[in-house]
Amino acid sequence: MTSTAAPARPAACTGYVGLTFDDGPSGTTTRLLDALRQNGLRATMFNQGQYAAANPSLVRAQVAAGMWVANHSYTHPHLTRLSQAQIDSEISRTQQAIKNAGGGTPKLFRPPYGETNATVKSLAARHGLTEIIWHVDSQDWNGASSDAIVRSTARLTNGQIILMHDGPANTLAAIPRIAQGLASRGLCAGMISPQSGRAVAPA
């Protein structure tokens, strides 16, 4: 078996971390995918259903680039303030939009703002989804610099997940250094297990 590993990838993975990007697909998705691919990284894309429906080719591009596509609600509302029927609609419409776009049927769900409760969890579970929050927040949504984003990924340990977003220029700029930093610690970008909710070796 021969493997063509990207230069940034360590010789052996001593652990796996979950890189996640919320709120795509968007006008920056193509560049994000290129940067991830060039640096030998795979990530989980928590897509908004409305954007998946509007940009099906970008959902297919995520899959083609080796990313995992997941559910981040349809319109990014505060789910804990909605009725059961409204929450169910946000989740189910996104499942359908991603599937219709060629992204497969998501197994993972991230509630907007990380806001959840028993109702949100149980409705997600009813759609076969495991709720995924995060261990480290890169603060890229809050104007964090590329340096700060790189530093935040340095806090990740085996199995943990970091929150990033599809969009911020600083996040895009940080990707080569994120790859180098993980590789220097023997960590690889893994998939998020629907069973444990933690980052594991890609299936």
C-alpha cells in the first residue's frame, strides 16, 4: 500500500482532532477547500440548509475534496426559543437540502450558537443526528487574528473539536500554519464519530 501524504502530515498520527467550519457553503468555500486540500487536512463542514440549497455545486465540491458534510440548521436561528415544530423543520429541511445537493445524509448536527436543550437534542436524534458542540472556540467569528486562530488550535488534544467558520479571511490564512502545528504534535485531522462525538481516525 502506497500513500501520497501531503508534506504537512506527520509520519504517524498519535491522535486525531476535529476541524469544523460552520455556516457554509459560501463565496469563500472553494478557496477554503483548496487550502485544506493543499495542506492535507480534512474537516467537517456544518452547512446551513439555506446555503446548501442555493449552492448545491459547493456541497458536491466539499464532498469531492474529502470533507464531511453536516447539519447546522436551515436559517441559523436560536433553536431553544422556537417551538418543537419549528426546530424539527430547521433540522429536517437541512437534511433534505444537503441530501438533494449531493452531500449525503448528515449524521452530525451542530445547533446554531451552540445553544441546545433536551428538546433540540431529542429532535436531532429523531433524524439520526448526533449533536456536536466544540472543545475549543477559535473566536474567528469575533475577529480573531490568524495568529490567535493558530494559537487556539495548539490547545487541541486527541479527540477534541475546534469551532471555525467558512468565511473569515484570517481563518483561511491560518490553515497552512494550523496544518504545520498539528503535524509537529503528531496530530491528524480526523472525522467526528457519530457514536462518541469525538474526533477519530477517518473511516
